Amino acid sequence: MVDTRAEQARCRQNAVMGDAMMWSAVTVAVLMVSTWLLSLVLVNASIVDIAWGLGFVAVAWTVRLTVDGNDARQWLLTAMVSVWGLRLAGYLFWRNHGKGEDFRYRAMRKHWGPRFGLVSLVTVFVLQGVLMWVVSLPVQLGQARPTPSVGVLAVIGLVVFAVGLMFESVGDLQLARFKADPQNAGRVMDRGLWRYTRHPNYFGDACVWWGIALVAAETGWGALGLIGAGVMTVLLRRVSGVTLLERSLVKRREGYVDYVERTSAFFPLPPRRR
């Protein structure tokens, strides 16, 4: 005989998870469409990069305010995502402010001409919105369950997150200081963390999301959020991160090929001897 109370509890739990995913999708859709409309006014699609970090913060707070779960885990996940997202958005705003549209979007604008507005809605804003929703799955699912309490796995996730945030923050700071020196114009940054990995910021980003996913995985169904961390890692390593950036750096930076030969692409490792 089926335990009616257990079945009802499962149904309620599934409904809570569905609510978390639904409200997250609505939040992402509103944010990305609004950002697209603003990009048309500003004639600058680069603002999507700033919206990327802010979108995850919006998702985290939307779920926190609309879904019941374990308070400690909800606050932990919301705080982790908020710290990461606000830091990233603030850094990108500071770095890009007053510099015009990124070369990637300028190339697209030149290629598509008057049609760029509608094309960018689908290929830039909607696409990034879908990826944002998928990557944020641990934030959604990890908040949608009242049990168990925060435990060892969450602590491990918090440590991984802290390591990632350190790599990302310190890497960005070191690169900003390097670029601020006119004597470094056109040179390759191979100091500090950049001596051990060509992309400490991307490595840190991946660690941040694996840390968040581990916190969510403690809830059982939240383990599905590991998909989000995996997607983020693939994006950083093979799609819009390392691969795309290095195509241009090889052409624009004298000595970058030599830097590639001696330095790990992603995971921090001692420089290879030549």
C-alpha cells in the first residue's frame, strides 16, 4: 500500500522545485529582454557581459524570496552567488566603461548591418539567457528543499568556492595593474597567478560554480545542479572563454605563442621547461 503522506510530500517537493525553476526562467527572461532593449538605445551590445553576473544574483534572490527551503542553505547559496555576481559585474563595468562596444559585437554588427538588432536578441541575449538558466540550476534546486541541514559537503563546496573567488579576483587585479603600466603595452602578462595558468580568472570562475554545485548537491535532487557547473566549465574552457580569446591573443600579442608553450591553459601548474 502506498504511503499517502509520503506521496503527498514528494508531490509538494516537486511543486517547490518546479516553482523555483519557473520563477528563475521568468526572472532571466525579463532581465535579458530588458538588457536587449537597453542595448538598442545605447547601441552597445556589450552590456550583456555586465548583465551576465547580475542575472545570477537576480535568480538567487528570486528563488530565496519565493521558495521555502532550508534557511541556512538558502542564505549560503544566495550569499555565494551575490558575492561572485556583483564582483564580476562591477569589475566588467569598471573595465569596459567608456571604451565602447566590444570587438566581438562590433564584428557582428558590421556583418549583419540593420538586422543586427533582431539577430542579437536571439544569438546574444536569448542564448545567454538560456545558458544562465542552465548554469544557475544549483542555485535553483539547492534552495528548493528543506532538508538536510548544511553539512560537510557544503563546507567543502564553500572552500572550493573561496579558492575560485580568490583566483578570479586576484587574477583580474594583477592583470589590471599590468595593463595600467604603459611599459607593458603589447606585452604578455606572465606574472603572479598568470605564471601558472594562462587564465586564472576562468579557472577561478569554474571553481566558483563547482563550489556552488557541491553546496546544492547535499540536498539530493540538487545534485542535478552539477550539470550547471559542467556547462560553465565547458563554456570557459572550450567555447567563449579560453578558445575564443586565445585566437585573438595569438595575433595581437608578440610572444604569446611562447607563453602558450610553457604555461598551462587552465589548471594552475608549474611552468614547463623549454
